[in-house]
Amino acid sequence: MVNSSQLRDAFIEAQLAGDRVRGLELMADGLASGMSVKDLHLEVIQQAQQEIGRMWVANEITVAREHAASAIAQLALAQLYPHLPRAESNGWRVVLACVEGEQHELAARIGNDFLEMAGFDVIYLGADTPADAVVEALAENHAHILALSITMSYHWPALERTIRTAQNAAPDVMLVVGGRAVEDKSDALTEMGVVCSAARADVMVERVSAEVAKRGRL
Amino acid sequence: MSDAHTVQTLRREFVLRCDPEGTIEHADAVAERYGLTPQARLSDRVAVDSHTKLKDFLARAQEKTADRWEITLLVEDAPMPVSVSGAAGDGGIWVVGNVLPQEFEVVMGQVRQSMAELADMHRTAERQQRELLRRNEELSRLNRELDDSARGMIVLHHEVEEKSDSLRRMSEVKSRLVSNVSHEFRTPLNSILGLTRMLLSRVDGELNEEQEKQLQYIRRSAESLTELVNDVLDLSKLEAGKVALRTGTFPVKELFSALRGMFKPLVPDPGVELVFEDPPEGFPDLDTDENKVSQVLKNLISNALKFTERGQVVVRADLPEPDKARFRVSDTGIGIAPEDQARIFEEFSQVESPIQRRVKGTGLGLSLSKRLATILGGELTVESEIGRGSTFSLVLPRQHPEVREMERLDQEAAELDPSRSQVLVVEDDRQTLFLYERYLRGSGFQVIPARSLEGARRKLEKIKPAAVVLDIMLDGESSWGFLRELKSRPETRDVPVLVVTVTNREHKARALGADEFCVKPMDREWLIRRLENIGRYRGAVERVLVIDDDEVSRYLVRKMLADTQYQVIEAEDVHDGVRMAQLERPHVIFLDFVLPTGTAFDVLDALKIDPRTRGIPVIIQTSKSLSDEEVAALSKDSTSVISKQSLSREVAIARIREALLQAGLGPATLATTASAEGV
């Protein structure tokens, strides 16, 4: 079995080189060597993305490089998507969106895939979704859960705005929030009426699943 | 606005100086435009995510130089990425910033958007594919379920078939049982009737008044019991579909006058009048089975008489539709309650009433009549009101549907089809004729129907058929004689003949050489007449051999012939009978069908073998219905024998071919018929 850290390093290398073919090959290698899709998500793609972020902060790479790297990460997620091990549908419908202004959608993508694996039915709205669009999608899809993704903390005001709008328009919808900006913010979020939150996609989905299990299958 | 100011607004580059902690000491106009004013802390103007980076940048700049660091400024709460370079100087850090080209950012955003959309499309496609797979699986599962249920259906179907088979068998067993039991009743009943008649005829001496009365009672009881047995037998025959239709043209007026004559002595009560209203002038004749119509009317009239104590029973006929005739029997009797009106047509059902208890009846009459009506293609209905009387109506087609069909067949046969070989089918049963016609339609053979031997003879004068299909069952005519006739005449000798028969005791017996056949009880006069007839053809009859295990039957024959010139010899079983026949050489033999050690066939066979007994006429007696026997006996005298039960188009054609081949008809003819038929 391929070592996940080796795979991650190789993947970062491919991302920085802008070599998408290599990136996809690495994913295929990981799958072929028996790595689980979840591990590829969390141990390789997500961590690589964090490393890319760190490199930007350390001014080792430019934002252009970062964009190219996330494009390759998106591609890798798309490649893994058909292989997701899916639980039986639990009947719960989730509208998933990045808050207004948030351009980092990789975390949301990973959240989407983890929700699907756990048996949720996900309506994915993508990056930078205005609060009104979120509310519209909730109604249109008769969603039971609204999941918001926030990576950069300076989008916090947008998060608060979206939560308020959603609570007014659809008070029965369960609110969950995930993303890097959520770290250490769970108390504040609970106060805002958010039922679960976590920075990591797997933890967040675990919590939502537990909550859903508590409330019973629809 | 000065040129310098214009240049300022176009510039996207700013310069500022800060202390090592990031507090701005000096800023140019562009920096101030982005909120980077003196005294402000840089960390307050930079997005949270860039705090660490800012710190590192300042540390690096103080040490030597920091070149092109990307940091996110917050300008009026909106993030704005800038590229900054810094170096120590003038006791602080000089920072030169560059707003990243807006366009670059926008295009980058668009590319990211496209990327996300592509990813979305990919996912949607993937989801759809998964949905398709799921549906496909669902369909396969459904398919499997359907397969399973289809298999289940087949199994069920089999079960139903088996059940219905066993029901059919049971019903067959039932009707056979009924008819057997009825026949078993008949033997003793015949004995009782025969003996009472004999006693009443005073052959054995005078009777006193009391004895005569008693004997009359016995006879009446035996007669009503016989009536019941006959009804039961009729019904079981109808159920088994063994009733042949005998149609003919007859005027209603004549039917009425026959019935009138029949009922004249039977109207019991002087208070009741039986009226037959003759149909109006010009009332068309009916073309259907007169006997069956008469049987239904007899039933209805005798019922009406039974349940009418005072008043009239009126019988009339009319035409409710041009093609239909209606007979109505109305009485002024007790009537039938509406709730009972459907029930009265059921077997053994009788409505409880004081009159009902008084009058005798089998409870089968109406059920029988209803079935007869169906056979006639008609319907039997009742209208009634308690206390006022009932009207039973029999509505039937003026011409029986089979007659119409037959006419069509006759018309078709009137024109010979030169492209087909003619087959003369001599068959009295129309249904069977239709069957032949259907079987041979389009086969290269044309059916020329003949419903009697007379008709067959007439047809033979006009045409020479390729083959003759002969039903040995023809009522009242000797098909065997006709067969002999065909075989002896030079012009028909080479025409192959197929003998078709159903297994039936009477006809088998005839086929085996029996000259007469009767059903017990025998009538004395009939008996004498038969014997005279036989005598007329064969010379004087003196010795009569009776082979019968039933003592009473033997006794009855003996008594009947007591005062005649005939001498009666008796035997009880097959062996005895044959021995007596050889020994005594009787002039005629009365043979019971079923004997303790065998059947009449055994006797007939034995008689035929011996030249001394071969010529003795045999009269078969029976009171029991017959079981299937070998057909081989028949085949001796005929080209081929097939049973109607196994008659099919294939068999019929194959047999006709065989017969044609045997008759030496060239295969050329066969080839054309075969190709015409497409075999």
C-alpha cells in the first residue's frame, strides 16, 4: 500500500507543477493500492490543500499557483466521485453552499462527498452563494438541512447574514456549518442556532449523522 | 484636477513606512485610499487569515528585504489581495504595495467558476448514471419478480388445470355413477313392472278386486320410480352431451294436436280445463327438434296440471320476433313466489307447499326442460304470481342454428369443386359433419355431406367420390349393409371407405352381427313381432335360447312365450350359453349384455367361430350402459376404423390418404392435394 504522506507529497508536487495528469494518476494509484476514498479525500487532497495554503502564507507560492493547485484538487475529487462508497439513502435532503464571497469551495466539495457517502441527498450550490439564493434553494428542494461552508474568516459577516436570512425564511431547517474558519467557533455558532459545526468534513458529517439518527429516519 | 492628481488616481501602487510592529508612520495618497493611514496598525487592515503572513513579512523585511508577498487587505470589509515588498530604512520598514491586477482576479474567478461548473456537470452526469443504474437494477428486479410471478402463474395454472381435471373426472365419475346406479335400479324395476303387468293380464289366473287394486298400486309406484330413473338418466345424458339433435320441419298445429291427444286421459280434475290455442293461419312451420320441443311442453303442461286445482291450463304459440317462436303454458294454479322462481330450475328443487306435498314429481322436470331449451338454442323462463298462476315461456329459433349451418353446407356441396377431391361423408350427426367440414376445409378435399344412407345413395348416382367416410351409427339404418353394398357394386368397389364410430354398445353389437337390439323391459307384442320378422327372413322359429344371469329376466321371456309355438331354452353365463347354442342350435338367441363371466362380445365371438352357430340371429338385451370395448372387431369389415373421440383434422386427412393409397389412387393426386394443403 502506498504511504499516504508519500502520496500527499507527490500530489502537492503535481499540483505545484500544474501537472493534472500526474495528479489523476496518483489518485488512481491510491485507489489501486487499496486506499479508501475517504483517506484520499482527507489525508491526501485536503491536507495537500492545507499545505498549499500554508505555502501561500509563507509566501512560498503565489495566489495564481494556489488557484492552479485547487483546480487539480477539484479534478481529483471529480475522479474519486464515482468511487464513493455510499450508504443507503437516509432520506434527509441537504442544501450545501459556500457563504457569499467565499471562493474556496474545495472544502464544500469534500463536505458534499462525505454527506453523500453517509446517505444524505445533497443539493450543491457551490462557491459564493448569496443568502437569497440559499433560501430559494431550501424552499425549492424542500430541504431538511442547510450546510454552509466557510474557509476564510473574513466571510464571517456573510455567514451571520446567511444564517439569519435562512432562519427567518425556513425556521424548521437544521443548520450546520463547516470549514476552516469554523475552528474554535462552535460556541458562537451554537448561540446562533447552528446544530453542529466542525472544521473537518468527516467530523462535521459524523456529527450531522448522529443528530439525524437521534431525530430518526425520515 | 491636476495631471499629478490624475496620475495619482491611476496608480495602483502604494508606498508606506511602518515601525517593526506594523504601525503606519508614513503613507502616500494611494495607501490612504486603501485605508492605510498614518497611526493605523497594518494588522487591523489585513484579513485575519493574513495576520501571520504579515508578521512574517515585517520580520523578513526588517532583516533584509521581503520581495512580493501576497497579503489580503480588507478595504471597507472587502478582501483585496495585494503584493507587497519591504525593506528596512529610515528607522522603520518601507513597504511598497501593488494591488493585484483586478482583471487578473476577475478572470481567475471566472476560470474557477468554470472549473466548479465542470465539476458540477461531472457530478450530475455521475449521479444520473447512478440513477440509471439504480433504475436498471430496479427494472431487473421487477423483471425477476415478474419472471417469478409468471412462473408462479404457470404453476398455478397447472394446479388449476389439475383441479379442473380432477373436477371433470369427479363429475364424470358422478354421472357414470348416477347412470350406473340408475341402471341398477332399472333391472329390479323392470322385473316388478313386468311381473305386475303379467299378473294384471291374468295369464296366471283371475285376480280378486283387492288383489287387482294392490297390483295397480305396485305398478303405479314402479312406474313413478321408473319415471324418476328415466329423468335422471336423461339429465346425465344431457350433462354428458350425449344427446343427438334430430331436426325436421313440423307445423305447430300438429304438435298441439298430438299433445292434446296425449293429455286427454291425463287431466285429473274435472275443475281444470286444458286448452290448446291453435296458432293463427299462416303460422310458419318450425325446423327444429320436434321431440325435444314436445318433451319440454309435456313437462310444462303436466307441471301446470299438477299445481292447478281449478281453472285453466292454456297452451299457445306466437312469434315474438320474425325468426323466433314462443310457446307459453299458462295456468291458474298456486303460483311461485319471486324468490323461488330462479330455484325451480335447479335439480331436485321443489317449492314447499301443501299441493307440492300431495302431487308426485321427480324435481327434475324443469331442470331437464331448461337444458333441452338450451339445446334447442332457446330459453325457458317463468312469470308468476302467488295465488294467480304461472306462465312458462319457451322461446326458440324457428330454425335451429345447426339446420341453417347444414343448409349452407348442402349449398356448398351442390357445386363440385374441380380443384378438390370429393369425399362423401355419411354421417347423421350434424355436429360431426361440421367437424369434418372444418377439418377438411382447405385440405384439397371437398366434403359432400349425406345425412342418411338414402341420401348417400343419391349422391353416389351423381358423383364418384375419392373416398367415403361412413358413420356406423346412422340411426335405424344398417350401415354395414351399405358398406357391403358399396363393396359389391363394381362402380363403387374401389372407393375406399372409412368407418367412423363411437364406442357404443348397441352399435358395437350390431357391428358384431347382432340383428336386433332392444332395451329392457321388452314388450310382449314387440317380442313376438321381432321373432316373426326374423322368421320371415330365416324360416320358422322354434327354439329360443335366453342367455341371462338375471332369473327374473329369464322368467319373463319364458312366461311371455309360454303359450306360443316357441320353446325356451335358458343359460346363465357365457360358457353355458355358447354350449347350449352349439348343442341345441336355437333359431334365435336373446343375449344379455353383461354376464357373470363375460360380456355379450365373448358370446358373439364364440358363436361366430363355430359354423354351426354363426348364422343364428342374436337379440341383445341390456339394462346397463356400456363401457368402451375394442374397436378391432369393427375393423375386420372395414378399411379403417377411427374413433370420433380421437378424430382430428390430422387423423382424418391421414386416414383418408391411407385409404386412397390402399385403393390404389395415384400419388400424383396425393401430391397435388398435399401441395394445395401446404403439408
